[in-house]
Amino acid sequence: MTYPDESPADSEMQLLERCRDACVRLRSQISRVVVGQEGVVEFMLITLLARGNALLVGVPGLAKTLLVGSVARSLGLSFGRVQFTPDLLPADITGTDFLRESESEGHVKRELCFMQGPIFKNLVLADEINRTPPKTQAALLQAMQEHQVTIGGSTHELPDPFQVFATRNPIEQEGTYPLPEAQLDRFLLEVHVQYPSHAEECQIARQTTSGPPAPIDPVVGVEDIRAFGALVPRIPVTDEAVQIAVRCARLSRPRSSDAPREVNQYVRFGAGPRGSQALVLAAKAKAAARGQPAADVDDVQSLLLPALRHRLVLSYRAEADGVTDSDIVAAILRSALR
């Protein structure tokens, strides 16, 4: 395995250790109110360190909203929640201009002012994002990509840090709107929240019916989050890890010469360059969460499913044959490792 020549300086090694310790404290705080879901929490921390956005997919009652709120409180970040509904308008998210009148020395003065929407927070929860029409969903596009919004010809900067965690209910189809592929591509990871185990569900039933939940204390400051976010892109990554990330993204594209059979049969469109970018950046963030000075192939492979699954557009034949995005990603990995 070939590692890059550069390695983090001593000060960056100290920052890596702080990052690892911060992740340990964050996991401890979140576990006070959320039982289990360690894998989901890890993916959320990776998204935070990579300064990306995440889509949490799961049936109701799996603590998706509680997870995001717990992360925000343990970080001491400002937190905004938007409950997406069919009648939600873009201005309900981004804010709007309004005319304000003031009287001075007998004269009425009118001026156009901007009223910020709930998106002007460090961490925004877009709850049940697929319940609102595409016009309103698209209000998040500029914010997620550029960290700013444009209203009435004026551009407004969003807070730093700014990240979106969205939730989606996969079992309800009536009154929902599929997310456009362009918006799905803006999510660094798509994380599927699974049912708890028997032991975990027993603990949930006991813990949540025994009084108010335990308080969550802020254990990581905003300045630390900014420092960790600036550190992650500087973490070295092995040549082999970059090669496997790019190869997997390219293998997801049908009608290419080396695409696996499953991709050619069941995929209409594969991952673009953002797919390989997401894999490399998330691998660096995972290494930072462990306090490791470099990301390797194992980091990329462990993130392949959440980084690529939402970037695949499957055909109707895949649905008819019961083929899922997980099956396609597994086939891509097998082909990439040959």
C-alpha cells in the first residue's frame, strides 16, 4: 500500500487527537438519549467533519429527528427544524423581503428589509423532505452547495458552519414527491436507519417511559468544528484509495466497457464525479474521526454504499426483479476488486 509522501505536521497531529477525542465525547452525549444506532451516528459524525449534508432514510419512530437534534445540542450549534409539508413555500425556508414602515419627525419612512427563514442556522433539519413539491425542495439547492441564498436579487450568506440533515420516509408514497437527482447529488451520504435489535428495543421501551430524557451538554465548540472541517481536506489519502473510489464511481455508469452485468441491466444513470469526490472526502473524515493521519482503501470501501446508493438511478426492471441499490453497489465493489 502506497502512502503519500506528505504527513500531517505536529500541530495537525494534535488537532487530529482533539478530533478523535471530540468524536468520543459526542458519541457519549448522543447515547444518553439515543439507544443503539452506532453506525448511523458514525456516518453523521463523518458528514459533520466533512462539512457535508446527509439524508437519513427510515420508517417513522426510529429516532431520526432525535438524532439530529441531539447532535446539534452536543455541538452547541444553532438548530433549525423545517417540517416539510405539501403547502410549504420556498420563502418559508429561505426567508423573504418585507416592507417596514417607521415614522420620524412626522415623515413615514419605508424600507425593504429581509426576514431570515429557519435555514439561517448552523444545523438545519429538513424533516420529511419528500413531502413538499420540487419547487420548495429546490430552495435548498443553492444553500447546500454554496452556503448562501439569493432573495430578490440580493445574496445572503449562511452561518458558518452550515449543514443540512434531511429525513425521508421510504414507505409512504401518497402525497410525496421524489427528490430530484440534482438535489440527491448534493448529499454526501444517504444513511439508512434500521430497526433496533431486541435488546435495544427493550432498553428504549424502559428508558423512554421512565421520566424525562437525560440532558445533553455541549461538548464541542463552534471553533473546534470549523478547525476540524478545515483539517479534513488536508488529510493525506493513499493512491490505492483514490483509485478504488474513482473506479467504483466509473463502474456505476452503464454502457461503459468494464461496467458489471448488474449495472448494464438495472442502472439507467450512474454516479458522476461527485460520487468519487464524496468517497475520498468521507474517507478522510472517517480517518479524522479515528485520529488516523491518512485515509486508506478500507475507509473508502466502508463508505461505498452510503456515498453511492443515492447517486444511482435504477430502471423499472430493477424494481420488477427485486434488485436494490445495495445489490448494485455490492456488484460494483466485486468488480472493482478483481
